[in-house]
Amino acid sequence: VDEAKFELQEVVSFLKNPGSYGRLGAHVPKGILLVGPPGTGKTLLARAVAGEAGVPFFSISGSEFVELFVGVGAARVRDLFEQARKAAPCIIFIDELDALGRSRVPGAFGGYDEKEQTLN
């Protein structure tokens, strides 16, 4: 638990002072994976880190990646990342991403479904 707290404090510090870390040659953390069963506070923890660091928090659910119409989910993800680039530094939280991943093999008719196209 102490190690996890230290890691999160380091992320908060980096988000608060990215310039000072950059001068030392440090690179912005590109991803943190929060793992645990539903209801254990992963979303709350990510929001708390953003609040503590004073940076914008963007959230999307993996289920929003796929829509009835092809390309809508991918456009939504592109828009989210474009907003995040403009607001950087920030936190993007993707909930339920594990429900989307699967093997990269073609579907029954030789094509990939929208989930794979959006993730790739």
C-alpha cells in the first residue's frame, strides 16, 4: 500500500510541476493501470489524483467506443483525445476497457468488428 501511495504522489507531483521534471530529463507518465473488482474506488482514485494535481479529468467508458453506426465510437474517442491534448496536462480515465479487448483475428466473414478497429 505504501508503494502505491508513493507512486500516486509522484504522479500528482509530476502533473503539478511538469516543467521541473522535464528539465531533469524525466518523461511524462503515459499510462497507469488501476486494477480491481467493480466498486473498489478506481474511478474515485483517478478523480482524486486529478483534483489533487489540479488538472482536468476526462472520463469515458469502454462501452462508448462502440456504437450502432460504424465510426461513431472511434470519432468519440478521437474527440476525447483531442480535447485532452488541448487541456494537457490532464488525466484520461477509460473505464471498463477490459470488456473490449480480444484476440486480433478476423471475424466470421473475414473482417474486424468496430471494437477492434476503434482500439487499433
